[in-house]
Amino acid sequence: MNSWRSKVNMRLKLLPLFLIICALAGSTYYFYTQFQRTQRLLQNPDAATQEDRHILTAQVAKLILLPSDEVPQIATVLDASLLKNQPFFVNAKNGDRILIYPKAMKALLFRPSEQRIIEIQAFSEKGVDLPQPAATPQPATLKIVISNGTKTVGLTQVAQTELTDKFANVHVVAKINAKSQNYETTLIVDLTRKNKDIATILAKDLHATVTALPSGEESPTAAADILIILGKNYGQ
């Protein structure tokens, strides 16, 4: 009997040590998988879109219980002024994200900059028109080249940060200097001539002018949809 009790006591004493070892092993595995995930994203840019979805839903899940049996459709509000006639978007701002769960008949308007849910809309079985992802009139990835048309050093980096913070699908493929550094007004050039609406929205947001490629400037060597030439009015 004493021998049996001794073995039990010994196992109880070893239990905390066992739990610590498990915790350490779990932490090691976590950091390893995090490293592997980062490597996969670097090697496979297309996976970044899925990663963005995971990050966004994780942020929203901290604020409200989300449906667990479906993946949401994601959209970004580019020009809130065009959506004010819809009750769901009355308080929307540029850069807000829309999560749509068709199966659960629920839509959420989320503001990443404030980590706050702005609006929630549920739908009856009779059906109500869902806010459509078409509220984001942009391709899956909008390739942009930012050109510095001023003498202000580092202005293209400031613009890149602003654009990527506001618009999740914007990808800045290059930052260059314009041939002239005397542009007074920021210019938006639709290089492919397929993104007129998007160019107009960007121009409104950046207080810019949509124009053809200015005389003396060359088309970027990097494949891009839009060229933004920053003028002295940028940021004012």
C-alpha cells in the first residue's frame, strides 16, 4: 500500500513538470508555424489575400460572435459618399470593410482604424438585398506606381502607407521620381485605360486630377494599372 501511495505521490509531483514541458513544446511549435506561414506568404503572394481575410475576421470575432460554418465575402468601401443613400452605409467611411455572410443572412460594417463595428444588418427569410461587394469597384489587386513630382524626400513612402492603410487591395509595385519635381497638383494616370472609375475615386481621395501621361514623363517599367504623380498639394 505504501509503495502504491509513493508512486501516486511521485506522479503528482511530476505532473507540473510535465505540463511545463508541454507548454514549452507548444510555444516552440507555435513560433515554428508562424515562421512557416510568413515564408509561405513571401513565396506565394496570392496567399496574402486569404491571410488578410483571416486577420480581418479575427479582429471582428473579438467584438462579436461570427458564423463558424461559412467564409465571409469581403469588400472595401472606396467612396462612402456614393453609398450614403443606403441605410447600411450611412455612417461608412473610406477604408471600412464589409463582411457578408449570405448563409447566415448577416452583414457587418467594420472600421479597422478604430477596431469598431459600425453597422450590423440581418436579413429575413423573405430576403433583403445584401450590400454587394461591388461597393468596391476595383480588381482583386490594383497595381500602382507612385512617382514623386516634388523635392520632398520620402513622400512616396508616406503615400504608400496612406493608400495601403485605406485600401486593402492596393499593391504598390514601385516608387520612383518623376522627370520633373515641380508638379503643383497630384496627378492620376490610368495607364491601362481600364480603371476610369477607380482613378476618379483615387483622385477625389487624394485631391488629385485624372489626366493622360504628362509630356516628358515615361510610362513605368513596372507593370501597373495606375500611376500616381505626387504634387506639392499632396497632404495639404
